[in-house]
Amino acid sequence: MHIFDEETQRISDEIGAYVDLRLRMDPVALDQPKSFAQLSELAGQTITADGLGGSQALKLFTDVLAPACISTDHPRYLAFIPTAPTELSSLFDLVVGASGIYGGSWLEGAGAVYAENQALAWIASLAGFPETSGGVFMQGGTIGNLSALVTARESARSEYGNEYRWVLLVSESAHSSIASAARVMDVDICECAVDESGRLTGDSVREAVNSLSGNQRAFAVVATSGSTNLGTIDDLTSIADAAEEHGLWFHVDGAYGAAALAAPSVRALFDGIERADSFIVDPHKWFFAPFDACALIYKNPDLGKRAHTQEAGYLKSLQEPDAWNPSDFGVQLSRRPRGLPFWYSLASHGTRKYVEAMERTLEVARDAAKLVSECLVTEVVYPPSLSIVAFRRIGWTPAQYKSWSDQLLADQIAFVTPSTHQGETILRFAIVNPRTTPEDIATILATLA
Ligand SMILES: *Cc1c(COP(=O)(O)O)cnc(C)c1O
């Protein structure tokens, strides 16, 4: 198996040709899932004692398995949060896979970690964080949020002792990963009220702190900068004030939205993020990188290190005083240098192209909102603050939304799924792909008539 012979050469060419073809598709095929029964029929048992051979297994993937996966980078994939990796970032993902680099320590991965850290430093600078800030690329926002909050609680423990029942302050629009982190950490959640535009404010944080009872003590507040459902951004400045008054760790979950820190037209919405103790942003969402990467950045990385460094005799040789070991900053040890595809594309294209691509998606979101309000059967539920357009199809029941969405995918027109807001079924366009055009939006709206 561990050999580069003629057959391996042929498969290398075949894989190269497939990657070439996939990356040239404009647009890619949208594709759709198949049932287990269909896949069993088409793909059958793929693991055998003798093996299928590389060509046959690749053919199985390209002809059967890949078409049974929706292309998240299709310009009319507007459900959830899509992806839109640059061609260069996707290509470099192959390089990372072929390079045998361990990204957990400086000793083993210095060159990769150096490059990843420059990409992190660019993101940190967008947020107005100091040069001494830093962090790590983790698997995704869920793990990034968890890692930041573990650091927050560790810091609170060392400052206030551990006789408390720890409480995490969040808003109702916080992402589900925050509740998941609270469950993993066994801390209580206190849901703070939001204002009429759905934003968390400093006043509601203060109220929540005052409502705690017994031995409860709040250790952190999580603000969302770009909620997943509507794209709303919490009032970061007033939350920073409240966090300061009450000695709370201030974490900003920008998994989707914080990429727009790079966009001058909306940068002011993020004012106050520079006062956070930590924040995250997922390059696989709106920073044009492939799955999966989340940038977690601490203002004071030493606190992350204190919370997360794993101790073991065989790891001691990695702990040089000045060594920057990415595994020290989150819940993980072994890691691929998953920030490198993002780094390569950013280093190749330069930051200006990123700003332009970001502004383009924001522009299309504004156009989309306009088209929705001009369409006779739809109305905007929430005007886009970033690139999510939430809207309703007037008069439809939840069942009608669902069958429309299913049909849209079955017809291979688009992937748009129903969501809910304040108990009402709604639709949303999440636009992160610079290839998505107002014509794509019009095509989808035409099917709602
Ligand atoms: C997507 C998202 C997450 C979770 O990120 P994953 O990379 O999917 O784990 C967390 N918070 C927000 C606001 C998100 O949009």
C-alpha cells in the first residue's frame, strides 16, 4: 500500500483530473441526497477483503457518492450557512493532506504554525485586537466557542475560587453551540432579554446578573455578531460595559458574521468587539475557505494556554517557554494545520480581494431584500444587517413551505429551507457566495408565486 508505483501514478492523474473538473464547474451541480436503500443499491458494500482498487473506488465516489451530497458551494445553496471556498483554498487543502504536517506544536509544525498565525493576526487586526493577541484554528465554531468558554471559566475560578454554580449569560438568538458548550461544561445558562430588534444589550446583561440567586455566579457573557437565523449583531459596546462592571469574560461568537469585519460598509456594526476577551469566526463560512476551520482568538492567549495545555511526560519536550503550540489554546491535541487553505488563498490573492468579495455578497443581500419586497407574495421579516435576508411567503402554512422547499431541491433549482422566527415559519437567504447573483434570487422568488 505504501508505494508510489505506476498504478498510484494513474490514480494520482485521475484524482487530479476530477479535482480539475469539479473546480472548473460554474456553477457546480447542486445535487441532492439519496435514501439509504438507494445508496445500498447503487454503491453496495464498499469495504471488502481484496479492495476495489483506487480507480474503482474513485469512480464510486464521483458517480454515486458525491452526487448524493448537496454542493454547499452552489450559488443557489442559500440554506443554513453555505460555503464558498476560493479555488486556491480548495486546491491547497490537497497540499495540506499530502504534506504530513502535525499542526499541534511549534516543534513539529513551525512553518505551518507561522503561516496560520499570520492569517490569525490579520483577523485579529480587523477586530482591533492588540498584536499580543492570538489563538488557533479549530475544527469549527462549536469547538471554538467551547474552548473559549472553558478558558473563561478557568479564569473565573482562579480569580474568584470555585465555590460557585457557574452561569453563562446568553441571548435567545445565541447559536445552539453555546447551549451545547454549557451542557458539556455543566454550567447553567441564563437567557437575557433582547431589545425590539432582537439584540442583546448591556442593560439586559445587568438585569440577568442581578437575577441570579443562591451560589450562582456569572462567569461570561456571549454576544453574537451575526446571528445564524437573522444576521443580527448584538450591542457589543454596551455589553462590554456591563461585562467590565461585573467582571465577566466577554466572548463574541462571530462564526458566521465576524468575517464582515473586513467590509467597510458594515464595520461600524461591530464596534465594541475590540473590548472582547475572545471571539471566533469560521473561515469555512464567509471567509471563502473549505470545511473545516474556525479561528479562535484570545486577547490574552496566556489564559487560553493555562486552561488547555495538556500535561504528560511525553509532551514535556514540546513545552519550550517561547514555543507557540496551537494545541495549547483549545480542546484538542493532534490537529491538521487547518488554517493553511485559508492562509494560502489570503496570501495569494491579498486582503483587498477579500474585502471586495465580501462587499459583493453584502450588495447582493441588499438587492435580494429589495427583490423580496417588490415581489407580490413575499415580504421581508427582518431587513438584512449583514447578508441574511429573512422573509415570509404571505399566507403559507408550514406544510406549504416544506413542500415548496422539497420541490425546489428536487427540481435542482436551489436549496432554501424553512426556518422559524418568533413561532412563525419563515424563509431565509444566507448569502456568502460571491457567485450568487440577483438573478439567482429572482429565479427562486419566481417559484413562490
Ligand atoms: C455556524 C455557527 C456556529 C457553529 O459553527 P460550526 O463551525 O458549525 O461548529 C456557532 N455560532 C454561530 C453564530 C454560527 O453561525
